[in-house]
Amino acid sequence: MNKDLEIERKFLVKGLPSGWKRHASSQIVQGYFPMATGEIEIRVRRRGSQHFITIKGGQGHKRLEEEIEISESRFRALWPLTRAARISKRRYKIPFDGHTIEMDIYQGTHRGLVTADIEFDSVPKSRAFEAPEWLGREITGRREYANAVLARRQGLPRKIKGS
Amino acid sequence: MNKDLEIERKFLVKGLPSGWKRHASSQIVQGYFPMATGEIEIRVRRRGSQHFITIKGGQGHKRLEEEIEISESRFRALWPLTRAARISKRRYKIPFDGHTIEMDIYQGTHRGLVTADIEFDSVPKSRAFEAPEWLGREITGRREYANAVLARRQGLPRKIKGS
């Protein structure tokens, strides 16, 4: 699977699936560097005990994503530069129909938001995907749910209920 | 020497020092990501056959600098995102009085500009440094000579002659 090109769909979670706590999970914190354009995102991330810098370019269905592992000391040095835009969430990996659904339960100021991401290795496969009943409204490509956008805002996007 | 914290002085070059072509040199190209603030710079760089992503924060005499080596394929993937701000130069490493002077001869739209950087491992040593006669006006901390700023502009800073 070509990690450089991300094909994914994203949904709001209507209700947590049964047994969700049993699935593997990791704590994620992300801080975003202040970019002049929304077309490029650069973030540092701690996921469990690993640390990364990630650069994303382009928008929508397909976008460039380069994730580079860095040491914890580098992460600690860079973290203060992201003061204005951070996010914290717990990610559960839930197997479904040959895919892995990444369910993110947001914390802190974004508490109440729960989303699900599914990555695909081709556009046809992404189109063929049939979501399980616990997923709600599709929010693929919706900028207000992009972590980089959420991170800059306090609180939740308007009207996440009724999904 | 702590590479995280950069203490350096920067000068314009009045005249190329005798024998400058004999010193080790490498070709450098740098592209900058569009940041919302001048206080943070993120760039990709090719130096000879090596590739890096570098993040700088803070300003002036001391600043955070994290340089992360990346593969050539990552560099090629990221390079298009820096379209609006690039620089190209040849760097010569010139030993002088126990220091290494990095002399940068700019190319392309910045042709005609030649600068020299010297890094120090302490502020007292940076103050004690006596520049050789071929160095001209000191431009330490001058934003208009920062590569990130030059990269966004066509041509040279005003009045680099008479240095």
C-alpha cells in the first residue's frame, strides 16, 4: 500500500460499537505548526510511545502524506512551537469487513466528538465500502472536521448531533 | 556542541578569499513551506546527496534548530509543496582561526549575494571572534538576509554593495 497517497473516508460515529473497549487503542496528541495556507499541514504527533512529524499537502479524497519518525527529545523540542493548535484523542482500531476502522474519541476541549476513518488502497475500494450501522453522517473532506482545523478552535463543530 | 541551540554570526563577503575554490563545497537547494508566522521556519534541503527537513523556531542569536535526515524520495515528494519559496547556493567550508566559515555563493535570482556564517558553541566565543579582512558588514539577525525571506523574494536585498 502506497502510504504517500492517502485515500480515506471519514464518518461521524452515531454510537460506540459493542465491545469497543476491547480493541487495541493508543493515546494520540498532535500539535500543528502555523501555516499560511490550509493546503499544507505540518504537525508533530505522539502516538503511544512513538513520535512523528507529518506533512500533508493537497485536499480531499487523495492527498500527499509523509510521516517521519522522530525521537522523543526532538518531539519535546518542537512541541512548544505548536502552542496555538493542539488536539488530544484516543484511537481504537476496529476490524470490519476486511478493513480497519480507526475510531477517534476526542478529549479536552473537543470532548463529545467521535469520528471514524477508513483508509483504502484504491478509489474503487473506497467507493465500494459499506459503512456499519454505528457510523453516522459521512464527513469525508469536510474541513471543519480536519484535525488541523479543530486544533485551532475551541469546542466542537456546529451541530455534530443529529448525525 | 549542542546542535539544538544555534549561536552564529553572519557577514556579507566583501571579496572572495584567495584560494576559495580549493575548499570543500557542496551544492544546496532549499524550499520553504508557507508559514503563518516569521518566527517558525520549516524547509526541505538537499545538500550534496543528502536530504533533510529542518525546523527552526525563535529568532536572533539563539534559536532552536532541528534537522531531520529524510530519504531522497521523501524529498522529491515534499519539494513541490515549497514552490513559492526556494533558494539555491554553493557552500564552501573555509577553516579560519579554529573556526569553520561557511561561505554561501547564491545562484539564480539571488546571484551576486555572497554571505559567510560562523557557528559557535558559546556566546562568549561568538563575541570574541575577529573576522578576517575579506568579510564585510555584519548581518547577524538581519531578517532580510534570512534564507526563508530571500527565498520569497526575487532578487537581492537593497544595497548589498558598499558592504
